[in-house]
Amino acid sequence: MKKLFRPYLAILLAGSLTLAVSACGGGDDPKPIVEEQEEITTVQISLVPEGKGQNVTATFSDPDGVGGADPVVDALNLAPNTVYKGTITLKDESKTPVEDMTAEVKTEGDEHELFFNVTGANLTVTKTDLDSNNRPIGLEATFETAATSSGTLRVTLKHQPNLKGATSDITKGETDVQVDFPVVIQ
């Protein structure tokens, strides 16, 4: 009877050992969670001057998204030596109904930041809204002009999950949208 039991015991032990080694070994690594990037087809800058002056609105619109028809971009026509209170609105017009992405970016402010890069124009943009960690978002800003000039304002929305911090800059994260607005100050 002992001789009959030994082969089964050996097979049972070998099988258990194989199972234990394969269960602990280099199986498939867990798949990282991939957050879907926002689809933004419209960026609108709305400016209200302090004191007297005309409100200004400039819109980038590409309702069919990348690769379709060419986008339409309005120029920012600004008065010299003026301070404007600005708001940025973001939309996805590729969906029906149109989806306002501004609220999502604001809600997820600790993962998003708008960056403003001015080339050529006498324009300074200062972000005024903050996320839950007191870091800038950029959906609200002051736009301050100086002397007559012209150039370009590049608006870039970065998605920076687990990256946004005190030293965050435009090089970190994924670009959700990037738009160049012509600027004319006269």
C-alpha cells in the first residue's frame, strides 16, 4: 500500500509546486488605467475691458475635428493700454448635442492647466483662477495690453494627471488643444 501511495504523492507534490511557482511568477502585468483625452473643437476667448471700451470675443472653431475641414480662427482685436477680464470657453462640437468642456476642465482643475504664450504683441496674460491645490487653471485671466503692436497668442490646454505641481509647465502632460490666435493691438 505504501508503494502505491508514493507515486501519487510525488505527482501531487510536483503539481502543487508547479502551480505555486506559476501563480507567483511573471504573469501579465496589470494594465494601466488610460484616461480618455478631451476632444475640444472650439476655444473661445471673451474679454471685457475695465472701464470703458468694447467687449472682445475671438473663437477658434474646428467642429469636425483634426483632419477634416480647415479650422476658422478669429483675430483678437484689442485696444492699447487696456486691461481686460477674460474667460476661456471650451467645447466639443463633434458631438450632438454640443458638449461644454469648460466645466469638466474646471472640475478637474488639479489635472489641467491653460498656458498662454505671446509672440510679437505687447500683451500680458495672467491666470486668475485656481484649482483645489491653489494652482492656476487659466479659464479666467487678465489680458493687459500696452502700445500698438501685432503678433500671436498661443493658447494650450495641458492634461497633467499626477503631474501638475508648483513647477508645472507646458512641457508636462498631454496637449488637449493648442490654438494660435492672431493679435492686433490698435
